[in-house]
Amino acid sequence: MAYTVEVADLTKSYGATEVLRGVDLTIPAGTVHGMLGANGAGKTTLVRILATLIGYDGGTARVAGHDVARDARAVRGAVSLTGQYAAVDEVLTTRENLTMVARLRRLSGAASAARTDELISRFDLGAIADRRATTYSGGQRRRLDLAMSMVVPPTLLFLDEPTTGLDPRSRDQVWATVRELADTGVTVLLTTQYLEEADQLADRISVLDGGRIVAEGTPEELKTQVAGEVVRLTYGDTAAYEAALATLRTPEVTADRVLLTVDVPTDGSPESLRRLLDSLAVAGASPRRVGMHAPSLDDVFLTLTNPKQEALR
Amino acid sequence: MSTATTISDAVLDSRVMIRRGLIRSARDPEAFFTALALPVALMLLFVYVFGGAMSTGGEYVDYVVPGIILLCAGFGAGTTAVAVADDMTNGIVDRFRSMPIAAGSVIVGHVVASVARNAIATALVIGVALLIGWRPDAGVAEWAAAIGLLALFVLAISWLAATVGLLARSKDAANAFTMVLAFLPYVSTAFVPAHTLPTALRGFAEHQPMTPVIETLRGLWMGTSTTGQPLADQAWWALGWCALILVVSAVASARLFRRRTT
């Protein structure tokens, strides 16, 4: 099937609070989809609906071709959930946790033991395999969590904020693991509030804000959607700054009178840059410094999600 | 692919969850001994401190043991309610709920572990009772019947506790259930015969589920009754109450497990 996740006009309220206000989402099989949003944007609610943990009020949701509401058991057979609060049994050891999931997925005793050993080595859990999960670091717990989700490789893997609360080194380890999983063809729905994480891992990103998808595209598309790359000209005196503004009379130019900077849109090619600087030199408006400025996903995020607007609604 | 849970699926899932429950219990001895220590202390208190003032016809220890065993089962059930409530806040339960497994299996795991803990606790209470002079007058058949009834009672109260654990939104709320169970035996024939109670309490004591269980056990072990009813009548009431609690709890807990939305 072409799409692992097909969601249309999905709504969900808790009492008077609308958490999802009509979400549309399709995720092609074998891709990593990033769901980006601030706390309370509705990311976890969406994941919990798709994982059959909670119901929804309106719209449709299909996972791996199965209707989430009508055929929950088939959906459960196709998904694995890696939760915000790691979905591991803390009283049990790594080995016990993995064997438990293997047995629940009907692997035989011998097959369970073999799969457990395989996952312990693949997810680098050997040193802690027989220690209780309560003693693990955050990174170790997430790796066990991921390993438990991969006992039987799912059609769709949910990664709900997989690196929240991890130190940078553990985060890099989890990222590396996620990339490896993605390479095996597992479809991943990743929720995160970290733009860098979505940029690093996701093929496509949806920005969720106030229960709606406010933007969607590849990380590159989203960046260009907000503002293209600009050449930032910095001036040392007002005269040259004014001269530059007089020369560059296009609506795309943005200027800062206090900092004496002028941002000019560019395609980044040397030719366009040379033309720009030549025309400025002719007009006696050569800048003191020239810099290239590419928008980050942070710019995208801050432009698309405005917390003040949200509070007023 | 069949989308329904078959009986054999439910059995296989439950086996995995029972193993989980037993491992978890074995790693939490504090909860077990806390739930054991209080009933034993109460037994010693009642037998040695209050027992002399109690007129129940015969040695007070012979009278009080069935009540102490039920009290112990009540504390044990409290542990179960707290364990279930705590478990529901763990990420692992989200994993279970998003897996294609039988809805009741997680609770079955808790309940069976609870029954296992209670079996050990009951054996210890009986051991202490024998040490301090309890002398039951019962043959093999009576002992078998008493153990069978106790097992059914513990199963029912454990399942009820698991249901309460699912309903409770926190460990503290679940813990309050322990207080109810620990109080109920006082308003039964556990410590004093019902006819010694004030009228209002007496009506409750004679008709609440713990009384027929206690009376049946006492009848089996000592051949005595404080309510004047025949042993068989008491036994049917006891079995009926246990079966009712068991069925209602089993159905309710399976539904609650799937329905929880937080």
C-alpha cells in the first residue's frame, strides 16, 4: 500500500478543550515523518489515537490499511509504540522485557531467546542485559524501549519524543539507531519539539500548532517557505546604507535602520552575488561586511507557531 | 487473519503476564511483609491483650483465626490495588494496550500474583496461629474445603482490588481501598459474635460478604457457629458472594483496561 498512515479531518476534544481541530496527514510507506510542535500542540494525542490507546471524535484514521476505530486489533498488530515515558517494565531486566514482548508476539521459547540475544547485541544492551531497568540511564532506557518495539519489526513505529530529557551523547546514539531502523524500511512517525531532531531524521515534517497542521513539507521546503536565503549587507555609516536602499528598490529587501543591515534575497549563486556587489559599488554603497544567511527550522517554527495568538483564541 | 481474541490467545497472553506478575512480586518483598505484619500483629494483640475479655465460648484464638486470615487477604488485596494503579501509570502498559493481546491478560497477571502472595501470607498466618495455640478440629475434607473457599475468596477480592486499582487515578486513591478492606472485618463476626453488636451494625455484620466466609471457615475448622445458621447455608452464601464479586470484577476490569483514556 502506498500510505502507511491516512488521516483525514481528525478531531478530538477533552471536555471543552479541543486538542485536535481537523488534522490531515498521509505518510508514505517506508518514510520517516516528523510531527513538530510545542508542548500541548496535540502531538501525543495524535499518536495515542493512531496507536489505538484513545478514541477520537470525528474524521477518519487508517494505519497500515486498517481503520483505527473499527479494526483496532489489526492496527495493534502493525504498530509499535515507543513512548515519551519509555514503554519498558522498570522492575524487569532487559532480557526479561525483550523475552516478554517476544512471547506476547507468539515467538517460541527458543526463538524468543534467540531474538532477545540478537536485539541485545544490535541495540548495545549487553552490559545491562541482566540488570533491572530502574537502574538504567535515560539513554539506556530509550534503547531498550526501541529494541522492544523491534522484537517483531512493525509496519509503523511511533517515536513519541524519543530524545526528550537525554544528554547530547545519548541523543546522538538514539538518532543513529533511528536512522538504522529507517534504513530497514520501517515507516516512522516521530513527534518532537526539537527542530534539529526533525531536520536530522525526518523525510517530511508537519508542523502542528493548536491542534492543526499549519505547514507540511520536506525540511528544505519548509525552510524556503518562510524566507529564502538572503545576503546580509552590513554598513558602517548611514550614508552608504541609504545609498544601498536607494539602489536596491525592490519589495523583497528588508532593512534594519538601527543595525544598518540590508537583507537581499539570493539564489546563492556567485553570479548573482557578483552582480549585486558590482551594482552597489557603482552606486557608492559598498557594504562593510557581506554575509550569507540561510533560514533555520527555528525561523520556520517561530513564524508558523505564535504562542500569543494561541492564547487569545 | 482473525481479529478476535481466541481462548488460546488469552491463555498464552495470560501466562506471559502471570510470569511478569510473579517476578514483580518477588522483587517487592517490602509490600508483601507490610501486608503480612499487620494482621499477625493484630492477631497477637487480640489473642493476648483483648482475648481475655472476649466471651466467645472457648479459646479466643480458636475464634479469631478465620477473621485474621480474611484481614490478611484484605491487606494483600490493598497491595494489589496499589500495584495495579501504579502499573497503569507506567509506559509499559501503553505498550501492552497498543499490542494485539487479550485485554484481560495484564490484570490476570496481577491477580494471579496476588493469589500467590496471599497463599504464602495465609500459610504464615496459620503457622503463627498454630504456634500460639490454635487447635482446629478438622479432618482432611474440612481442611480441603476451607482451603478451597479461601482460594476462591482471595481470587475474588484480588480481582476486585485490581478493578479498584484500574478505577483509581493514583496510588493514594487505591491505597484508601485498603482501609475499607481493613475495616470491614471489624463489622463482621471476625472478632466478636454479631449478637454483641448494636442493632444497626448487627444487620450489616450479618449480611456483608465477609461474615459467611468467616462463619464457614470457623464451622469447618472448629465446628462452631455464632449466627446459629447451618454450615451448608453459610457456605452457599460464601460461595455466592465470592462468585458474584469475581464475575463482576473480571468483566469490569477487562473493560476498564481498554477504556482508560489517560
